[in-house]
Amino acid sequence: MPSHNSIWSPIAQWVRALLRRGKVESELDAELRYDLERRVEAKIHAGMSLENARRAALSEFGPVDLAKEECRDARGTQLLEQLWQDIRFGLRLLRKSPGFTAVAVLTLALGISASTVVFSVIYNGMLRPFPYKDATRLTTFSIQDLRNTHVSENGPDSRGALTSDQLIAFQEQSNSLEDIVGFMNRDVFCEDGRVSLHLQAAYVTSNTFQLLGVDPFLGRSIIPEDANLSAAPVFAMNYRLWERHFNSDPTIVGTSFVIDGVSRTLVAVMPPRFQIDSDDVWIPSNPTPGDSGISASAAEPNRVWWPLGRLRSALSARAASIDLTMIAQRLAKTSPGRLPPQFVTVITRPYVDVVVGEFKDTLYALAGAVAMLLLITCTNVANLLLAHGTTREREIAIRAALGATRGRLVRQFLIETLTLATAGALLGCLLTYWGLKGILTVLPDGTLPMEAVIALNPSALLFSLGVTIFTTLLCGLVLAMHGVRGELNPRLVGTGSGASKASRGRKFRVGLVIAEIALSTTLLAAAGLMMRTLFALTRIDLGFSPSNILVTEMSFPKGAFSTPEGKRVFLRRILQRIGASPGVIASATSLSLPPYGGPGSDLEIPGRPDAVRSRAGMDLCSEGFFQTLGMHLLSGRLFREADMAPSAQRVVVVDEVLAKRFFTQSDPVGSKVRFNVLDLIPDAPHATYFEIIGVVSSIKNYGLRNPAIPQAYLPYTTFGAPGGNILVRCAGNPLSVAKEVHDAVESVDRDVSLTETSSLGTYLQRFSYASPEFRLISFGSFAGIGLLLVNAGIFGVMAFTVSTQTHEIGIRMALGAQRDTILRMILATGFRLIAVGILMGLLASYGLTRFLSRQVWGVTTTDHGTFATVAILAALTGLAACWIPARRATRVDPMTALRHE
């Protein structure tokens, strides 16, 4: 077993030789002189003269410099010294060619920065977004309902929400999850005697903060004992709320607030990244056994829990699904009616997938796009290096003749490329800093977890280092293998120009440019599909005009307007005041927000057994709803003010989709329809049929990308639904009447909160257009950068081609060739190169764009029009890049060209 000193002694000697090189070299010289003198003395003692003894000693000793090299090799510093020599030599070469260096460094910086930006978004926003303990194992689960897999998760029979008994059963019986917590979301009013705030609260089970494992920024963490009925009521506050509304007051912990009528003490301000469930406050609570979850009034939300758990270590999500499914099946047997009537399994999903949702497909697509851009970058830089390397063939041959091995030459090329890549990486980090700021400005709200911090952090810098090494190896090895292949000595003959040089480098460089064009064409095709998608979305016929409509979302205090009559009086006064405001054309209230729809219900239509188990969208609205949206009456009549009275006859207006589906042979006006969901709402009419009084034109009511579903419109006084929207159609800018709407609400009841006021166009931009715009900007930027680099590569190849064909062009012109003929010849050469690249790119696009099927809408992933446009664009820009070299060829002086050879 070697001793500790024997292991570290060689390392210490190597470090000393490296750091104290001058002194070590002096000691080496002294040691070699001493050895030589001892040899001379020995020869003299043997009877030789001083001169003969020195000559013999030198002969035995050998060259002194060679002995020094052997000693340096023994110390292990020779390789490092050679590397330092190569670095200095590479820096001198790059300094001698500032134009080439600037272009190569900028090209690498663009590729490295784009890759690092996308990596930062994916890594920080999707792979490691949460600050919670073992966040990668956080998972949520839902019960899959066969009958309605798209139903909104807003009740105890939905796929994601659990009653108290169900949550307790999963907590006690699960073997696959270490622990399970529950969230119950509420809109609450918070008062401290000075200010009243409308907040988003989450009642959380007592083990929530222990599961997440994040210490508070101020105060103490909520503990399980805080949820006991005998404990003093407490809560925790979001950092952003503390910073925005309480001026970051560090003494606020311990202050009492009244939250929904209950006095609670603030015990914790959580750190900035603690944004679980995006709530303003967290209130400890425990599920109550036997609680059905059904509220006594429709004005109050149901008491249901949304689960979150942590997978046990080394356990798969599939195993957890099996375990939770068995629990759900037992619950279905012991508590019939509490679970969906038909379910397949319990589905588990990583928490990050639930938060990020479909946007992860966009991120993966961007990763593929930036990979193509990085390949274009590397190919372009390799082309530049090859062009630069053709001027150094004689130098390489001389170095080989002087004893440089091919390995040493390859190392020299790699060092030069590493120097370029390092400079590109440093500039790329600066561009990444600005690129991250830019991408955050176009990133749609809500697409990434609020906990995520998208910034240039150590992980991003490490990735940038990895990309730098990758580009060094790819570009450097291409240059090295091309530079040292074949016989090097024949290159000493001549100047290294002419046809021989062209034949060695031109074909390979043309191949690289063709690869660039193919990759760029694929990126352009993806960007074109994104553009067509956004165009299609913005041209959808919504069935109504969204322009000049103001939307205000209302939130009522707990217990306020719990009866339909109270809500009717309140909204009637508000709508009358708004309608009297200047510039207002029409106003109304509705439960849902078109074109995104709202709740749904099973239908029952007398004499139509096929309607049973069919669903329709259901909205609660006032009589001015149809005029506000600009919907057309097709038959019958619209709502009147008298229809809004709670004691009025039960009537409903349906759209043409519902009419055509269930009343194909008759006029639906006068027919009856029953909405089964009303039987589950305490203060709604039960077992009641509504008379259809009118049919209106259909509108988009299930999102922009989906066809309209059957829709029914009920008076907003049918039951005391919580919250709602005020819609106002204006003659001009809708935001110009926002103050009048706020004043109208405040004049009627100051306790009613308006959570958000914006134009309907803004809602469409946020929820429907923002993501396609982001994809278009991202793919368009990458495609634009790639096209720019490709054109630079085409220009370089064509310029190189013209320079190597100067003699041939001179002969042609001396024999009478016209300048137009030379121009067409050069352009034809370039066009053939471009055409091959475009064809390869289109073939690649045909296969690769299929992976964008979930990102594309309104156009096929192999749309011929898009592909044709991309081909034309790539051809025109490529020919433009060929134009300057071609024009330069037409200006060649024949005599000068002939003398040159």
C-alpha cells in the first residue's frame, strides 16, 4: 500500500515545476552541467587530456537540449509547455486575420447563445423549476372518467377533485406515495382594519409545509397542530403580496387579519420562490370526515380538495397509478355515487407536467430547432476554417518537414478552434443574458411555473461550456482531418493556389454548405407552419365580434347575494348605471367568458331518448347578452327583463348547434329541455324542464381550436352562481369606460371586488394568441439566424470558387465569352448547389415537421403552399448571396488573370 507522501510527492513536484518554471530550469541547467563536469573529470583521471575528455564526455552525454527535453518529459510539464506554445501561436494567427476572427467568433456566439437561452428555459422552467424538497418526485393524480374525459374539474364528481373522505382514504391507504396533501382554493377578502383586499387563498392540509420542505422567509412554518380546531387561527402569506401591498414590512409577522370573517394571525411570510398553487395566502385546515363537499348554496364553491403527493424513492408513476386505482375501486364499492360512474384508472402525473402542460411540447420543439441552428453554426464555422486553412497548406507542409507529427498538427488545429470557440462562448454568454431578457418578454404568462427563475446561472454556464467543447471538437476535427490528410510534402511545391488547392477543398466545402441549406430549409418550414397557424387562429370566425368589448370579472364577499333575487337586484342596478354611460352600446352579465365556455350539463328532452347522456354547454346571462356580443336571432325571441325574475317561467335560449342536433325535423321553439346538473345545485330548480323560447346563431364556446358544442343560455337568476362577468360593448376603446364600470359597482356595493378588467381582445391575446406568437417569434428568430449564416456560407463558397477559377474565366473571356455568359455560368453553379440543399431540406422537413403536429393548427404539417414558399425564399436569398461573387467574376481582366497563372 503506497504511503500518503509517495502519492502526493510527484504531484507536488509537478506543481512546483509548473509554477516556478524559471528556478526549476536554472536548477536543471546546473544539474546537467554538474553531470557533464563529473564525466570530464572521470576521463581526465583515466589519462585523457582536458580537450579530449570534454569531447568524449559530450559524445556520451548527447545533445544538451535533448537531455533537457527528456527531463521535462519526466516531470510532466513538456505537454503543458507545448500547449501554451500552441495557444500563443493560435492567438497570433487569429490576430493576423481580424475579419475572419470576428466573423467566426460572432457566428459561434450566435449559435452558443441561442442554445444556452433555450437550455436555460427548459432546465429552469421545466426540469428544475421548483425549490421544494425532492421536487422531481412531486406528483398529482386524478380519476379518469370514461364518460367525460374533457369535463371541467370543478366538482366532487370530476376527475381531479376529491371529497374529504376520499382524500383521507388516499392519505391513509396509499403505499406508493410518501405523503399526500390537499389544496382547497377560495376567493377571500382580507382586512386588517385599514385596507380590504380580494385574495386567492388555499386551505391546505396540515402536513403541506412539511411535505414541501421550504423554510419561511419571515416567522415560523405552519405545523400540523395549527390545523386543530382548538388552535389559534393562523395563516402564511405570499412574498409578492407582502412586498406589493405591505411594503415589505418585516414587523408584519404576528399581525391579525380578518379573512372571510375569521380573525387569523400571520405567522409566516414565505420566500419569493414559494408559489405553490399561485395563491396569496395559505390557511391550515384538515379534511372533515363525512363531508360530502356539496355546498348549501350555489353562491358558495364546493368543498373539494386537489391532491399533491410525493412518490416513494425508486417507485414509478405506473406503480403509483396501480396502487391508487385499487384504493379508488374500494371507495367506489363502499361509497357509491361519490366517484364517477365509470372510471378506468387513477392517472398520476408529475406536478411539473401539470403546471407546464402542453407548453412542454413547444419547449421540446424549440430544443430541436436550436439543435439544428447549432449544427448550422458549426458547419458555417467549419467552412470558414477550411477557407482560412487553404492559405496555410504550405505552412503545414513546412511544419511537417521540420518534424511535426500529424498528432501535433491536429492538436494545433484543435487549440486554434478552441480559442475561437472560447471567445465565441464569452460573447455568447453576454448575448445569452440579453436573450433571456428578450425571451421573457414574449413568453406567455402562465406557461412556466411561477417558482421558476429563468436566468444565466451555473447550470447554463456549464451547458455553454459543453456546447463550446462540442463545437471545438466538431469544427476542429473537420479542419484537422482535412488539413493533414494525404501527403504533406508535395504541398511544398508551388504557392498552394490554383486548381490543386481547389480540388482538395472545394467539394468538401460545397457539401458543408448543402448541409447548411438543408438544415435552414427545415427551420424555415417550421417557422412557416407557425406563421400559418397564427394566421389561421386570428382569422377564425368566432360567431361574434370581440372588438370594443370590455370584460370585468366580479367576486362577491362570502355570503353576499346568496339568493337569486339579491343578485338580480344588485346586477340590475349596475347594468342600468353602465348602460347610461357615454359610449356604451350594450351591457350584460354572464357566468362564462366567450369563446372559452363554462360549465356543462347532461340533457333530457321529452321524446328524444338519444339526448340522454348528451352534454351541452350552459351559461347564465342577462337579457342584453346577445346584443352585447352581436349574436343573431334565428327563430323565436330573446330574453326580456321579465324573464330574469326568479318567479318567472323557466325559459332558455339555445344555439343552432343544439337545435340542429336534437331538433332536426322540427322547430325547437316551444320544446322542453331539462338540465340534470341543476339537480345537484342546492338553490337551483330541481327536476324542472325549461321551455325553449329562441334559437340564436352559434359562437365559439369551447376554445378557438375546437368546434362549437351545443349551447344553452339560462337567465342569470336561475340560481345564485358565485361570481360572474360584466360585458360592455363600447363605441370606441373599451378601456375608456373601465372607470365608469368600476364606479358603478362601487356605488352599489363597495365590498364587491373586480378582480380583473380588460378588453375581450386582450383575453384572446393572452389565452389563444400568445403561445402561437411565441412559437412564431422563436422559430422565426432561429430560422432567420440560420438563413443569414447559410447565405454567408454560400457567399464564401462562391467567392472561393470564383477565386480558384480566375484563370479559367480569363481564358473564356479572352476567347470572346461575354460578361453576361460568365454571370449566368457562376449563378448556375450556385443555383445547383442551392437546389440540392433545398431538396434535401424539404425531404427532411416532410419527416421532421410531423413532430410539430400538436403545435400546428389550421394547416397540415406537410402543407405544400408553405413548403413551396420556403423553397422560393431560400432560393432567392441564396441567389442574392451568389450575386456579388458572380458580378466580381465578370470584372476579371483576362490579361491579369493569364499573367497570374
